[in-house]
Amino acid sequence: MENEKCDLKHPNSVKEKKLEVIDGYTIKYHAKGKTIWSKGKMIDDKPAGYWEWYRIDGTIKRSGYFEMGEPIGEWITYDSKGEKYKTTNRDKD
């Protein structure tokens, strides 16, 4: 590769997020690679259990649970200060 510092790209030219796995948790980083974008566990390449998403400034943005890759139960959206803003129930029918 001519430019070895380039990020991997999806077919639609969107850069993939930097990713690492620490103690079983998959952690993705914002584009600059310094702050966490999301973290949670993956099972069979699907999100499982509790996950969190963060803003670029490090405040929590959203949290919720997955079962077999599908969102379930209570999902919380947080305001820009990291305070609980909205709760949504994602139970299966």
C-alpha cells in the first residue's frame, strides 16, 4: 500500500473507526482515534449485552442492551452533559 497510514474504508468511502478488543470488550474510537465512540461485547460478530456510545468530548450519549445482535429492553439517551434525557423500551413483541 502506498500510503500505509490511511484508514480502512467502507465501499461508500466512509472511514472505519479504529477498533481494539480489551478484556473481551470491543472498543471503537472517534475518527481522530483518541476518544471512545462505543464499547461493548461481541458474540459471533454481533453486539451482545450492555453497550455504551460516547460523544467526542467523552460524555455518554446512549446506552442499552443487545440480545443476538438486536436491541432489547431499556435504552437511555443522555443530554450533552451526560444526564439522562430519554428512555426508550425496545422489548420484543
